[in-house]
Amino acid sequence: MRRLALAAGVLIAVAITVSAQQSPPPASGRQAQQAAYPAPVAGDFVTNDFTFTTGDTLPQLKLHYVTIGTPQRDAKGIVRNAVLIMHGTGGTGRGFLSANFAGVLFGPGQPLDATRHYIILPDGIGHGGSSKPSDGLHAKFPRYTYADMITAQYRLLTEHLQVNHLLLVMGTSMGGMHTWMWGERYPDFMDGLMPLASVPTAIAGRNRMMRKMVSDDIRLDPDWNNGDYTAQPQRGLRAALQILLFMTSSPLQWQKAYPTRDAADAFLENQMRSRLASTDANDMLYQFEASREYDPSPDLGRISAPLVAINSADDQVNPPELALMEALIKRVPHGRFVLIPTSDETRGHGTHSYPAIWQQHLRDLLAQIDHR
């Protein structure tokens, strides 16, 4: 098939409306159930003597993952339908099984119909069911970086799942940042890329400051005890979680959902209670500090596959007024940038998890790479 060349450019979406050409509001739980797809299958990949970029090693590194569907190979034995989707900081692969994500993408006739695609949802190092500090090593766990996380994912695919090619690499937030890195490190391994809620440059300015606040809040709590605590350092962890809550917030949605003092107070109380009960301080610290060396900007020209980057205008982690993407996307040979304007449907940074808003851009990318 002929290869379609897509010139580097920027697309500013001008409206989010429900029409035949644009996406409907996020799917409900009932709609997700109706959009049935093959049952997810969970598994673990264990690799011995994994060496990190710091030079530290683990005798055994475990990556937990979920797959949906079946790999399909062409006459040369190359897998042609595999899709890798990577989660954000603190998330897990199973988080993509929610009604608003899987219910919009994985069902029959949907963009990533799991009866035709082989969907791979790994838990990154330090997250979910994969090896992490809270498993027992605490602050003695190797200080992993994004590069380590991608190396482990590549080995999961090639050594364990026997996937030698990807139709699509995509990810949300941290997973979006990983997507840029995948395109640079393994430029011939995929047909297309879709990073969501991310920017391919070093983390600086307010973004860096917020991450530093998270680290400082935990590290400066005396109860953290250099990571060797027996009970969670509540003061530092609470402060860190409050920073995270604001990083990913949506002012418009919060005002709509919690328009009174009592409603806002109740929401905050419930959020802090649930997050404190489910978060380990060392895990959170490592997750945020893993971004410390992230900077794919020098090698963006190495990305050879078509790429569509999607951000939303109400994203407080990647605010559009910085105008970073407009300049950076020009370095990607077949790159395009879509900025989704703030609307009643967008969810701030969390818009990445509502494909009902941006699925048409995914359909367009899949159509493009199908005709290469």
C-alpha cells in the first residue's frame, strides 16, 4: 500500500458538539455493557536481573498486564493488530476498562474493536500489580525512570507476548509522554502514535514545581523516616494528594458538580479519605520522581510513524497558553496537534480518559495508517 505523507501541522478544534461528524457525550455504564468485547485476560511477566538506568538491578522484575482480543499475524509472521495503551501517573492498565473508555473504544464497530484488535494494557513499573516500592523494598527500590518503564514494556511485548509489531501506541498523561519516547526509541515498531495530555519536552515551570511540591511534601514529613515508615506519613501524603487533586482538576466541572460550600467540602473530604486509604507514600514519590529525566524534544525527528497529539484547553498540567506544542510538533515528520477547546464535555487533564470527545481523531489516524 502506498504511504501517505502527513505534513507537520497544528489543528485547533473549534467546537465540541454532538453531531454526525463529532463525538457524543461519554458513554454510560449501561452503554458500555451493551458494547460487549472479549473478556480481559490478566497476566504477569517476570524478568530476571533487570538493570535500571541508575545501574541498580532487581533479581526479579514483575510487570502485570491485561490483554483483550487475539493477535493476528500476516504471512511473514508480523503481528498487525496489536495496540499498546499506557496509563498515567498512579494509574493502572485496568483503569482503561472503565465505561467511559472501554465502553467507547473496545466494543463491536468502535475504533479499537477488540474482536479485531489485540489490546495490551500494562501496569508500568511502580504501579498496580507490577513491582513497586511498597512490595517490600520501600526506599531501597531502584529509582526507576521513564526509560526503564519503556524498556520493561518492550520486553513484555517481545519476550513474553511475542508481539513483534504494534498497529498503534497510545497513552494518557504519563502514558502520553511514554508514547513520544516509544516513537523515538523504536521508530519502526509501530504504524501510528497517539499521545494524549502530554508535551514532548522537559518538565519545567509550574508543572515541575507541582511535582517538586509532591516530593517535598512526602520527604519533609518526619514520619516518612527516609522511606522506612511502618505507618503512612499522613501529613506529607495528604499534602501531596491535595497537589495532585488540583493538578488534574477541571474548574468548570467542579463548579457545576459542587456549586455550594457544603457540596465542595463533602467532595474534598471524600476524595482525601479514599485517596489516603489507597495510596502508599513511597509509591507516589517514586511515580512522580520517575519523570525527572524526561525530555524527548531533541529526538522528535526520529519519529517516523504518523502521530496525532491531543491536548485539551482546560488542562492545568499542560496549559495551552504556553504554546509549547505548536513549536514542538513541527519537528515531528508526520505529526499533527489537536487542541480540544474547553466545553461541557471536557474534564481538564482528565479529558484524556473520555474518548467520546476525541475518538474521531483516533478513527482518522487509524484510517490513515490503514492506507499506508
